[in-house]
Amino acid sequence: MKIKEVVRCGDQLAPLNSALDWDNSGLLVGDPEEEVTGILTALDATLPVVKEAEAKGCNLIVTHHPVIFHAQKRFTAGNIAFEAARRGISILSLHTCYDMADQGVNRALAETLGLENIRPLLREKMKNWKKLTTYVPKAQAEQLYQALSEAGCGDGGDYSGVCFFTQGQGRFCPMEGSHPVLGTVGRMEKVEEVRMETAFPPELESQVVEALKQNHPYEKPVWDIWTLENFGEEYWLGCVGELPEPMTEKAFAQLIQERLHITPRYNPGQRLIRQVGLCGGSGGELMAEAMKAHGWQYQAFVTAEVKHHQFMEAEQLGVTLYDASHYATEVVAIPWLTRQLAAQVVEKVPVAMATAYQGEIAG
């Protein structure tokens, strides 16, 4: 199994085109054509995680947080991306796309806290897909179709390899200086051709075009790429659900401590909690936005990296806001990711979860 196939598995779990614009998800280190010897999952690709992958014979690490986030001018010894690369280890990061997945970070957090009737807090529309149209001789249509499919065309939702074929006749006259695969210079040629139409996520455009160029028999193939305005899915941004029974603020704080192994900060009041909103990682800004957009009447909101003004805002809204740390609200999703990837690769390669230090800040 090649690394690019695991990337495709990751894309099915958490579509890369659903990642937010400021994010850096995808294959960030490595060669997509390399064969996979083993997969190690982790919240962060720390140096201990890289060394654990090397010791276990895993040449692919799949993380939630990107190993390369901000632009970097140099990669030297000690840099995690450099240390992974020189050990022959690739890194695939599924960041905000896994936050947005309906079976991703927030679902894992909600179920860990025992919430029921889980549904999206907010919905985010993915970037519009693009459609490729090209014309190819009938005899080479299958080869081109396979190449475009491998590049990511026609892969969306519960379907793969989606493409429309129309047969017709192509005409052209090779002129002086041309080197036609079919036909003779100076003579009009008629060829049985297939019009192929297929769609792909916008971030794959460069590799789709390259696949077309490399596998189209014509000296100068023709293609069109259009933006699709009516094709897209909505993705989850946070979750909301209910506790099986109402709880006091203190009792819910104790539940968070038991399930996430972290003592949360919160603004105490006299609220009885039943409905809970949440967003793993830094999602405090969603608390008020979701209430205004959907009229959620949750009594508690769980997230991380809460700022002072957000606690004040929560008090005004009548919400008990729990800060349960960035690490604790997201690391619960890594066992989920491990199981999901194992189910996707179907025993072609071993998948394990890192036991080494993954980025938690002590205290």
C-alpha cells in the first residue's frame, strides 16, 4: 500500500477540502509513491513520536496537528519535519478537516463525555469542487480514466471513480511542425473520441492536470476546468448534545475530570446542566455564535484556551463555560482515528497509536 493510498483513506475520513483556509492539512512530509511499512497515529508529531515510529518500523505518522503550520525558512537538525524526513518517515496531518468530520474530534469528545442526541453545533460548507472536461481517443480512454481516478477525480462521499463518458468524432488537421500521434501532417483526420467529465476537490487541481498531461496521448491535449457552484457537502463545526440526566456545574466538572483527566476551569453559578455545546481545541468564539445562529439553549459549553472576555460573555449568556485544555479535548480522538484508519487499510499495513509524549503540557 502506497502513502498516497493512505492519504486517500484519510481524505475519506476527513475530506481535505473541508479544512479551513488558514490550515495546513494533508501530506506535509514524504513521498506519496513510497510503500507503507506501518502507520503510527498521534495528536502531535513530537521527536519522541518520530523515534517511536522508527523503532516500530512505521514509516508514516498520521497526526491531528500539522507538523508544519507556519511558513518556515529553514529545516535543520532538531526540526521535527527534518528529523522525520531523514529517518524516511512521512507525516500526514488531518487537522481542521478532522475537526469538521462528523465522526472526528468533536464526536469523540461528545461521546467521551457521555452526551446523547449528538448533532452539529454549526455547519460549514466545503469549498466548491471543480469539474474537468477533456477529449481522448476511444482506445486510450480507459488508461486516462484510471490515471485521473488515481489523482483523486470522481472521489466524493460514498462514491469513487465517478466520470461521464460521451462518444463522438474528433477532427483535426496536423500542421507543419507538429508531431501527431494520430494522423498525417497536412491531412484532415477523423478520430473516434470520448468526452470525459469528472469532478475533483480544488486542492487537487495541479496533480489532476499533471495526470492528464502524463497519460493523454495527444501532443497538445485540450481540457476545460470549471468551478461547480452546486456541488458540496456541509461539515460539522462543534457538537451539541444532552446529558442522560441533569447535573450540577460541580458534578459536570468532576465528570470532565474523570473522562478527560484534566481539572477544568469554569465560571461558577447555580445552573443545572442538561444540554451541552462543545468544540475540541480553541473554540470559545463559537459559543455565542451558535446560540445566535441556531438558538441553542445549552447550559454548558466545553472547549479550551478560553479567554477572560469569553468567560464574561458566557456569564452574560447564562452559560457555564468549561476550559478543559487543548490537549485533553482533542487527544480523545486519536484512538478513534487509529480504529478508523485500521478499518480503511483493512490489514494491508499495521496501525498503532503512539505511546510517546504527544504534546501535553504538564500541569
